[in-house]
Amino acid sequence: MINDDPPASAGSEPMDAENTQRESSFGDDLAAAVAKKSGIDQLARSEGATGTALLGALGGVRGLVEAILPGLVFLVLFTFTEDVPLSLGASVAVAVVFVIARAVTRSPMTQAVAGLIGVGASAILALITGRAQDNFVLGLWLNAAYALGLLVSMAIRWPVIGLAAGYLMGEGTSWREKKSTFRIMQALTFLWFLLFAVRLAVGLPLYFAAATGALAVTTLLMGVPLYSLVLIVTWLVIRSLYPASSKAS
């Protein structure tokens, strides 16, 4: 008897190939985003984890100033005046100046604009509630979101730092087939999870205690300095796993 039905695989093969291509594209986009957001890609393009390379990964001197100064201005003014509107207004004004300076010098404005949005939104929230500690609540939520995302990626066995490393070193996702490398990528992802978890563990009690000054200090200390340390450790481990690739980059 002749069976006129098409083979089951006839229609599924193109669909499977299309799904695989979409998954690969999504994975590459996610890996590229993680690599850029974390700063690992900047270190990968350099000769090594030098001071210059690290400074570039942090956005350069200008990027560091833009990241630190608004929070520092708020801390200094609030410490000496305890005037919430004045402290918030000054920090927002500093962020606005950075955006204007970028526009005048025709420099990339993404980081400055993102900083202004973050500072402005936090200030608006604090002014609405009348509580100075609410100037930091968006940052706490952001840390929680990053921590959760990293934890989920580890739970489903697709650690995002591994995706970024595989993308940058041209290995794709084949690192998942090597038990030792997979475990290292899980450990590195857990290290980044700890970065955000520690910020929450320190920041939340201060927030609920309305210790705004202490919260401002710890936010600054656990911001760029702690992030830089985690970034350096991550890159040194990745470079040790892919010595040939890191030299080629």
C-alpha cells in the first residue's frame, strides 16, 4: 500500500533549523549584551587587565566621574544640610551638566543620558515620598533584578558569564560540554550574583532603618570599587582558560 502522507521529518527539518538559528541569534545577542554591560568585552580587546584597560571598561575617566559625582554631591550636601530637595536637586543638576557637556563635545551620550534618567527618576521618587532613603530604592531594585537574572541563568545551567566568554573567545556554547569549564563559568556567574546580593544585604537594612547617609556611603563604596574587583577577577579567570584567544584579541 502506498502511503501518500509526507514524511514527518519533511516539514520539521526546516522548522528545527529555523528554531536553532533563532536560538543561536538570541544567544549571541544576549552574550554580546552581557559582555558589553559587564565590561568584559573591553578587557578582551586589550592586551590584558591593565589599569588602562580597566579604566576603559569603566567608561574612562569621564565615565567614572559621571557615575560617581552625582551620588557624591548628594552625600556631601545631605550630610551637612539634611536638606533633601537641595541634595537631590544638586545631584540631578550635575547629571544634566554631564549630558550637556556630551552634547557640546559631540561625545557618545548613552552613558550620560542613562545616568541622568536614573538620578532623575530616583530624585523624583524621593521627592514624592518625602523620604531621602527612597533616592536609593531604584538602585536596590536594579540590584535585585540582576541578582535574580544571574541566579536563574545558573539554575537552568546557562550561566550568562559563560555565554559572554564563549561569545568573546569564539567558542560559542561548546564550553558547556566541558565539565571543568562549565563549573568555572557557573562559579564566575555566582561571583557576579554575590556582587549584587552583597549590595542588597548591606543596603536593605540601611534603607529600612532610614540611615540615608550610611546608605549613600555604602552605595558609593560598593559601586565602582567592588564592581572593578569582580570584573578583574572574571577576566583573569577567562584569560587563563583561553590564553591563545585572549592574546589574539
